[in-house]
Amino acid sequence: MVFSSLTFLFYFLPVTLVVNMILPKTVRNYWLLGASLIFYAWGGAEFVFVMIASILFNYAIARLIDWSDDVVFRKLCLGLAVIINLGILFYNKYMNFFTENLHRLLGNSIVVTNIVLPIGISFFTFQALSYVIDVYRGDTSVQKNPYYLGLYIAFFPQLIAGPIVRYRTIADQIENRSITTEKFISGVSRFSRGFAIKILLANQMSVIADAAFDLAKTPENLSIGFAWLGALAYSLQIFFDFSGYSSMAIGLGKMFGFEFPENFDYPYISKNITEFWRRWHMSLGQWFRDYVYFPMGGSRVNSQWKLLRNLFVVWTLTGIWHGANWTFIGWGLWYFTLLSFEKLTGLPKKNLSLMQTFCYRIFTLLCIMFGWVAFRSNSLYEAKCYLNAMLGRAGNVLTDNNVLRYANDYKTLLIISLICCTPILACFKTRLGQKLKTPSLINAVFDIGAVGLVIIAVSYLVMGGNNPFIYFNF
């Protein structure tokens, strides 16, 4: 079950909300845990056992770490937690990739596995692992109620698409939270915006992107113009898909009394690659920073080689986290190269002229777009073919009927998408409220407008519109 489905919107969510409102506060956590397990089991009942096993194991190991004062024993428990959690992740997500590559190297002596990927396993595994590490470090108190820890790991709003929430961020909210009218309305508005963005923008951009990337194997048939249009469309699709789901998760959290951290902050307005990764999928970046990069020394190391080592490890793991394919590893190494360049050269420097700053911003956007080509491609070979088509190195023409047709059919949505990936509308809303001295009224008008967009989005789903789910990769 996904948020952008009619089943979730008209059956699961209303029932879960109403029952949650009716029940006494003392049993709401148990209800939400049960509802979350049902939500997860909807996509495959067998997957829920992996989830329950993760909850029970991490609950037990954290209790052992908290119980013992023996340094060696605590380290052994932490090591076991890392091995088991990452082992479960590796088996379910990467075993097919691993055996497939071994089969290519060693031949028929290696049997290729066919393991179905549990949805969202990367997200809930990282949440569980961060909880155990924080208990070990003393950054958070151990949760003695296994059902409450289960709710933290399995809570359906952020279960399959993030943001990755630290236990210490919502530890108090699990046991002490309230649902106010203001927070609930804010949650409905936030969910509505995310839902509309996902259905009306991300899904529409996917039509252009799919049409262009389907020609990647025959780049001579992919015009330069259509290759660039497809890359732009996918850059918009993936942003609106990821940020839309995060907005829906944050909105759902508010409806149930939780406050989740932000996950995207207009990343395409970034001046450089470093800033881009401070704005893109912030909870994932912070996870790798706090649990991998900083423990290795981060940027505060005594040699450039150690800095490069730290960046290499983090960005290789970031690429692997996103999916079991060489394209994701290549994508991660692409960002390792770019970030290493910025770290070692100090670019862009603060004293650059306006023109130099503008040019570096364009360079940043082009690098991001080239990275998305690898991310979207089925193989490194297809990524190479697509990039050759973009650069006119595939014997392809400058433009064709595809450019004219898709640009004409989707020109309005492309313009709206380009506006919505910047803070223009947010700034306009704020300034309009200040000028009219009625910020509450302006906010209410925008909230009503968001709900109205949901009606349009639902109509699109009812008519059987395109509704891809990128998070199946994760």
C-alpha cells in the first residue's frame, strides 16, 4: 500500500485516524503499531515477519547494551547489532545483485537468487540501527516497552519513504503527545500538498522521462533536444516524488500528533554540490554524517588522503544504499568525485564575482542532472548511451517530433514544476500575508487550495492515470 493510492486515501487512512481519535491515549500507540503492521503487510504478508524480527532483535540488543557496564560486552553487542541489521539488509536487498555478478565471473557454479525486496527495508533498518548506536553512545534512553520501540521502527507514515527519524527526536512524542486542531489542520494541508505534488507533477514528469529513457539503448534515435528534455523531466520527477512522499509523511505525522524533521529544502537552488547535499534527502545525509563520516574523522583529519578515504567510503555506501545496481554505485562515486573536488580546491570561493557564482550554479545543476541520468538508467552502458545522446556524440539529430510533441503537451506542467522546485510560491505567500496584514487568512486560502488540488489528483487516479512508485528500489 502506498500513500498515493485510493485504498490508502479512502479506506486505511480514515479508519486509522477515526479509531485513533476515539481510543484513550494509553492505547493509541498499540493501535498505531497494529495499523502500521497491517499497512506493511498489505504489500506482502511475508515481509512483516522481517519487520517484527528487526523490532524484537533491536529491542533485545539495546536492552543488553543498557543493562551492562562491561565495555567489552557492550562493544560486542553493538558489533552484533551492526552485523545482524546490515546482514538482513544485505540478504534481502543485495543478495540477487551479489549472486548475479558472481555468476557472471564464475559461471554456472553460482546459483542466482531471486529474493523479493521488502519495501522500505533500507529506511527501517537505518532507523533501528541508529537507535541501538544512540543507546550505546548514551545519546538516548533505552525504550523498555517493546511495543513502543516497534511503533518507532514500523510507524507507517515514514516507514517506506522516510524521512529517517532518530529515536531521540520522537522518544518523548511516543509517550507524550497531543493532537490539537491546529496541528491536525496543518497536517492535512501538508499531506495534501505532498499528495498533489506526487500525482500532478511527479507522475506527469515521469511520462516524458520514461519516453526519453526508453530510447537509451538506441541513442541514435534519441535527439539531443529530447535527451535533455528527458533528463530535465526526470530531475523534476525524482524531486517531486521524493519530496512529495516526505511531505505526506510529515503531514500524516502531524495528524497523529508527531513532529518529523524536514527532508528537502529546495535543493535545486543550491550554489554548489556541497549545499545540494545539505538540502537533498537531509535525514539520509545526516545519518551517514553522524554514523559513518564523523566516526571516521570527517573533514577534521590530518591529511588529504584520509579526507578522500572518508568521502569515498561515505559516498560508495550512499550509492549502494539507494539500490542494488552498478548505476547507483557509479552515481555515488560521481558525487564522491564532485565533493572531493570542492573540498580540495575550496571552490566555489566566497569572493567570486556574480558572473562566476552564476556559472558555478549552472555547473552544479548540470552535474546533478548528469548524476540523475546514471541513477535512472538500467545499466552503466545505458547511462553512457544516454549521456552521449545529450552531448550529440551518438550520431543523433538536434531535435525531432518527440521534442515538439512532449514540450507542447506538457509545457504548462513543466513551467509549474520549475516554479514549484524553488521557494517562489512560499515567498509570495509570506509577502502577500505581510502586505495584507492577514497571514492567517492567506495561509488558510493556500491550505484550501491544496485540498482542492487533492480532488483533482484523486480524479486523475480514478481515471487510471500513471502512478509509478520509485521507492520500490529502496
